[in-house]
Amino acid sequence: MSTILLTNAWVLTLDGALTQHETGWVQIDGDLITALGAGVPPVIAKAEIVDCGGDIVMPGMVNTHCHMGMSVFRGLGEDVDDRLYRYILPLERKFVTAEMVRAGSALSALEMIAGGVTTVADMYYFETEVGRVVAEAGMRGVVGQTLADFAPPDHRDFDEGFALVEALVAEFAGHPLVTPSIAPHAPYSTGLAAMERVAAWSADHPDVPVQMHLAESDLEVAWARDNHGTSTVEVVRRAGLLKPGLICAHCLHLDDVDIAHMAEAQVCVATNPRSNGKAGRGIAPVEKLRQAGIPVGIGSDGPMSGNTLDLFSQFAPVSMFAKLLGKSRRPLPAVEVVRMATIEGARVLGMDRKIGSLEAGKQADLIRIELSAARLHPIYDAYSMLVFAALPTDVRDVMVAGRWLLRDRQVQTLDPKKTLRDALQIATAFKAEMARIDQDSQ
């Protein structure tokens, strides 16, 4: 078993005490952190010594909601109000194949690794391809096969959709990095009967996480009110799907009763501030959710919606939105934002005993943040610097399970040139189809 020793590092552990070692070290044996501390590191024969030069070493970040395959849709129709129905859905039905999802997911993995994201929760179509890309890239992932009733590209009905879930679970059961998941798209796009079926299936497969969009849009709220006479959260509750560990993405349109039900059910939330703000959909009540005891992680959403997949781009918005709601600087301080991106995000995905903090016995999922950029200094508080000044380009090294995925800003597990070339070929086809749609609509 090889030993790696990170020395001369500003170690942010994100453990329960928020321990910091301003001149610290971390020992990694195989895939585990075996020791860490301050001051002079131990002398270990034949260890690989990495002098971090005073840079920050911290847990890898956890992106709790993403659609990796959609990176090929990034920037498409940005200022078109009806772009979902004008462009996105027609393009998905015509072009979304296993090969397209693989290419888009590889581009997303390349971006996330370079930006310090080591774990991602994804939900999209042809999700076995996403799982394979995540595994090949060396990331950790919860990959959810989406189920929906709006003519999705990989299943004609829910029977076919459940068959895809079964295939996903069969392929990745027991995988060291990839956790298969079932992902009903949203209440309005599945319906009560389908959600009841998911709830029953989940009861028979308790180790398989469930992900879904919840209380995301006015359309969803109106659907619940007009069809069921209640809130969208209550519809999910009636279906038996509001249950411990449910990963709920967005959660913008909630009242106090909804939050109380969510807390009682022990669900988890993935907030996506940049995506929601950009779409003008609203602000998630993150402070209320966390005060109710609901774990909240940070997600990028899909690159079609939020554009960037790193979490640095989410930090300032999630903090600022909470401050705007509270009309004060005090809500959601920087340290809490970083906790949401690491240990709390890991808790959302049910992985906090394994990752999310730097502690002996946990998996060696960590990143190194270089502190050479002028915009980072002076540093009075490391967490404030990370939230309001740091950028993905400050990430120098990334490790998952003791394996280097990024060294000196070079991704080790994917071919950047091929990854970009494959994605751009798909974009060329998209452009031609969009031109045809525009011509036909004139």
C-alpha cells in the first residue's frame, strides 16, 4: 500500500469542530486518510511527499444536483422565454442518445474535476452511460435514471423506465464510486400513480437513493393546486414518497407546513441558487430549511440552466440570496456555505460517514486550493475567501479515494481534447436544427 503525505498545508478539515491546521499535514494510505495534524509531519519511509507550499487542503466538494449529459445544451437560447418548448425538448427528442449523453457527461466531468468537485448527484437519461463516465473519470457519483411522462428520449412508458432503473442498479450495485439511483422527474411530470409506484419500488430497494425536482416552478405549484387541491409537497407526501433520504432539488415554493412535513419525513434538499436566479424562479428558503433540521447541499443544476458546474459559482449567490431574504449580512455566513458544499452535501447524499470532511478513517477525497492569486489576499478568514473570492482556476490538485484526478491543473483521467471535440460535434448538429426550427416558425 502506497503512502502519500501532504505537508506544509493549510488544512481545513470541516470536521465537527471545524478544526484548522494552518501549518498542517495529511497522511493517505491507499484510499483512506489515516492521520492528519499540525506541525512537523511524521517520517514515513518511501512515502510520496507533496509540499503544498501553504496552500489550502480541504475536502472535495459535493455537487448535490446536476444533469451532466446536458453540457452540450450550455448557452443555448439563453434569452428566449419559451426555449424549453421551442428548442430543448425538440432537441432532446431528436438527438439525445446514449452516445450524446456520454459525450456531454464527459465534458461535465472534465469541468467538475478541474473545479474541485469530487462527488456529484446526477439525474438524466441513459444514466448507465453517466455512471460509466463517472467511474472512468474517477469521481464519486449518485446517478439517477430519470422517469417522466413527457416522451423522454430513452423510454416510452413507465414500464420501460423502471426496466432502465433495474439495469442501472444491476450494473452498479456495490460499485466503490458509483451509486445507482431512481429519479422521478417531478410531481407534475410523473403524477400521483407513478410516484406511488416509485415509493413501493423504493421500499423494496432501500439502499437505492431517490432523487426528484420538488417545488421548483409556478407551473408545478399550479398543477398541484388545480389537480389535487394542495401543495406539491403534500402530493408527494400522499404518494408515500416523502421519506427519509429523499433528495429534493430546488425547493423554492414552500410554506411553513411544507417545511414541517419535510423535516418530519427527514428528506434532504439540494439548492441551486445560480440556476434558479438566472431563470427568475425564486429564492429557496435555505435558512428556514436548515433551521428545521433539513440538510441542504449545493447543486449546480444542469449546465443548460446554470451554465457552470463548479460550486465556487454557487457560493456567493446562495449566501447573498439568504442575506436578501433576511435583510442582513448575518444569514448563511461563509463557513456554513462551505459546510454545505462539503460535509452537509455529503450528508444529503447519505455519504457523510465516508466523505465530506478530512478525518482519519474517511476516504481520501480532497482538493488543494492554490493561494497565489492577488484577488485572494489578504486572507482574514479562509471561508470568506473561498465563498467570495476563490475561483475554479485556483484548484491545483484533486484526489478521490487516494487517486489523483488533477495534478498541477491537468486532468489525469480524461482526454481533454477528445472530450471537447466530441461535444462540439454535437453542438454543430444542434445549431443546424435550431436554424431549421427558427425558419419553420417564421
